[in-house]
Amino acid sequence: MPTGETEGFLVMSAAWSQAAESEFPNLPAGDAQFLEALRASFDSSFQRLFGSERIGVYMRTTLQLARKLGKSWYAFDISFGAKPNDSETPVLLTVDIASVDQAFLVDSFVALLRRFGLEPEASLHPLVTVARNEEGAIVAAQRTGSKAAEGRLESYVHFDVEARHADVDLARLNDELNRVFSTLAAIQADKDGLSRLVAQPGRGQRSLPEGMFLTLGAGSTSGGGRMGLLSSMDEAEAELLRNAAASAKGLVLAPVYSPVVSNETIVVARSQQEGIFVAGLPSPASESDEDGELLQALAESLSIPPESYSYRELDEVLHMVPTIELALVPQEHLYEGISALLLARETNQIAVYASAMNSGQAVRVYAYIPTIRYHTGMDRRIRAAVAARCAGCTVQAREAHIDAKSARVDVDIALPGGSLSEEQLVALVSEIAEREARTWMDRLEAELAERVGEEVADHLCPRYEFSFDSAFQNDYSAEVGADDVQRIESALAGEGIWVGFTTEKGRHPIASIAPGSGPIRLRIIHTGQKQKLSALLPLVETFGLSVLEEVPYRLASPEDGSPIWLYDLGVELGAAVSEVSEEYLSRFASTFSEVFLGELDADLVNSLVLTAGLDTYGVLLLRTLANYQRFT
């Protein structure tokens, strides 16, 4: 773990232990193990996303849900973090959901929130293996994946959402979450009955109500064979489904959540002519005789010898492609597509294909993106971009599969009356994926070119190629990176320090601070020795600021690679500060820099910079007069 991440993790662990002692002084051993397993599931990103001050609330809520999970297979809590003065002001809405773990649960919850117009801004999803006694109480718990883990796998999902009280119907949201779990329970109880719904119009509609689900396609199954449950249907039923997929009117995926039972996913599709069909699809990674035969046939067609590197790559490609596509795509087109996908993987190019199950009303597009160009959350950004460009469309996208070389994002688009052709949608998704797949440094270069021109950007970017580590790039956008490049350049050209305020959300620069402007950050960039936290916080507080949290980063100087230190402090203005003008902020930056460098004293006289607008000379003069009066 890099130095910055290690420090962040230690800060988080210490805050977690302190919160556990104060919130739960006399916990039963099982509950204490659960909280420790929860802590072990997080790294320093927890501290960066949520801050130390929210650890106690998160622990209390999650432990309450874990206790409820002893009596039920799911529990959830939805609540606003604070009540604003009016219903129009956005505040924090937290959504915590605990359940016996199943695939695609997070996809289902995110889709439900989006139906309510709510977009999760941050999320946690620890998995904990829990052993319980007959009464449901926790007797032991381990982080899932540890060697000692024994018991039931339980999922604890947390979302942060910014929302207005006026926009959220909490009672209805609670009802909808209960409906999702009720449907999953019904499928668990009658999965054999659901598999017999083929060619029986109407009955499936009652079992799976319209409007309750999100469109999803393939999932995983333990049924074996490349056709999963479809292979257990009689040939007439299987042929009916194939014909519906190939017909002019086509097969329309019903709007459903992926109803998951253990390792089995039931995928619901509706033919406009034949009613409801239900089919299970196997895992892309499942092995069968048919898989081996297809691999050998493709290898022979492409002149790839067994045991070669290319043969192993071909096997990986077959695991990336949804099994239903391997079954439905005509052989000549399949060979052509697999060959193109192999080439794309080797050259780190993006490949985009339309599904063989598409109809005029519902289109699925697969985007294969090189892993080195894939970023967390890209599926959400692709969904938003496609929806913005495709008026009236309903769009869903999810990361469906990822390996060492490629990630596959499935994009489902419901069209209003076939407004765009399949070719147009493939081109649209390809364009958006190419844009979103730019590396962080690519985006930094584009941002700098827009600000300072291409000639200067071409000079700056090679200088900063190794300045920002992965932790910084994961935490901040390229826009913030461009801000910091200009700040570092300013520090290097001056006394080795830059100081300024930014917004909490997005870390945008602040020109002035108005009353009630909300949380703010103090950003300090400096060269030289790292400042100890025990020295830095009191120094900041002499300016009348309360420090809520501190996130340090170690950057590399573009000149010689020596350390450049960045401190991102969450701060709160003192009660005496009502409004801070641009001029006051400029005076603050100048005075703070001199105090930080040891050229001025650190005492409460500094607080007059923000409250009364004193400049460095005024602070020095007032301190001199105060000292003179004290000794005369």
C-alpha cells in the first residue's frame, strides 16, 4: 500500500476503533467480531469518501441491520442525515440494505433509486461471512474471502444520495424495496414453476408485474450446458424462443430486475406474438463439451495452434462473450466477430457489437473496453451519456464481466417506436465508450489544452507524467488535476507553497465564501519536508477554522521527482466569520503561507485575517502592539 494510502488507512482504523469504544462499550463477542470484519473490508478510500465523523453512525446502522438479519433474510434503513430549513435544499439521504448475498442486488437497488430520480454519489458494499445461533444472534463473523471465514455470506450495501425532502417519497421507496425482496422470495419458492411459463401468455404477467423490474439479460446459472434452463425445455419450446429472437418483430426483454436465486439467474423475455418466456443462462466461464468443441472449431478456423498464447487468449474471449450470443449468432458471423475481438484485445482497442437478440423496440449493445482504459463507474457514465443523446430512450448499463485484458459493459436501450437504428446505436455507444475510455492523463492533457493552449499543455503533460499516483487519480477528476498542476507551477515559481479554498463537492476553486455556502475544503500544496498533523492542525485553527478531517497525498515534483505534499482539509468557518470576500481570501493565502513557512507566529491574531480582513502587515503590526502593551 503506498505511503499516502497507508496513512489514510491508519487514520480510518484509529477513528473506527475510537467510535467502536464510544458507541458500543460492552458488545457481545459475535457483534464485536462483526464490526471488526466490517472494518477489515475497507481501505483508506472509506476515510476519503465518508470521513471519520460518520463512522459511528455507519457502524450503528449496519449493526442494527445485522441483528435484524438474524430474524429475516433482508432488512433496510432509509433516512435523511439532516433536516434543512426548507424542503428545497438538497441534503444527504442514506440508504442501507442488508440481505443474504445474491448476484445483481446492487444493480437492482441502483435501478430502483434511479426510478425515483435519485443518483447514488458514493457507495459501500462489504461482504461479511456470518455464523449465527438458532436464535439468529451473531456468534462469529469474518471478512469474506479470509481463510477463517465460515457461515452465511451476507451483503451490506450503503448508498449516499443528495436529495431534497420535497422530492423523496420515503414511504413509497420503502414499499418498492419490499416488493423487490418479495419477488425474489417468490422466485425462490417457485423457480421450477417459472421455468414452465414458456408460451403461456398472461400467467407470467401476474407472476412478474410490469413496471417493477429493470431490463437485464444474461446472468449465471448452475444448470450446466451453454443453454442453461433453455436446454431443459422440449425442442418445440426451445425452437419457439429461437424463432422469436430471429423474427421480424423480435424478442423483447421484459422490464425486469435480474431475479437471482443462489447461483441461478432467471431471465425473463417476452415475444410480442407468443407472450412470456423464461430462460436461465449459464455463466460465461462455465465449461462444457460444447464449449470445448466451439473453442477447437474457432481455433482451427483462425489457424491458432493449441497450447499457444493465442489459443489461451481465444479461450478468454469466449468467456467474455455472453453464452446466449454464442448460441444465436450465425457461425460465419461468430468467427468474424471473435477474430475482431481478439485483435481489439491485443491492440487495446474498443470493440462494440449489437446483440443477436435485439428487436426494433429493445436493443442490447456490448462494449468491450481494454482493462487499462477502463475506469470504475464507466458503466454509469456510458448510461448517462447514451440517455442524454437518445431522446426518449430508457437506458441501462452495467459492468457485466472483466478480466486481465478487457471489461464488458452491457448497454440496454428501450426505444420509443424504433427512433434509432441498431447501427446508429452501435455507433453512438462506440463514440461514447471511446470518449469515456480516455486515461486520466489523456483527460488531464485535454483539460490543460483547453485552459492554456495546446503548445503549453504539450510542455506540461510530460513533466507531470509521474506526479499523480493512482490514489490521487481515483479520488480526483482530471479537472482537479489541472487545477493542481497550475497550483504546483505557482508554488515552484514562488516560495514553494500554494494555499486556497475549494468546494466540498468536486473540489472546485472558491473565489469568495458566502453565508450558508456549506462545507468547504482548505487545500495546501508545498515542497520540502512533510508537515506533521500535530503541528498542522493547531496552525490552521489559529485562523479561526475548525478542522473536520485531513486527507494527505504525496505527489512527485515535475522537476526532480522529490516529494510535493498536498493536504486536503475539511474545514468549517468560525462563528465570527459571516462572509469572506475574494480580497480577504487573497490576504489569507499570503498570511497563511508565511505562518506555514515559519516567517510569522501562529497565534489567534491570525483569525483577524478572515474576520476583519487584516493583511500580513496588519497582523504583524497588531501582534507587535499587543506584545508591547503586555510588557509595558
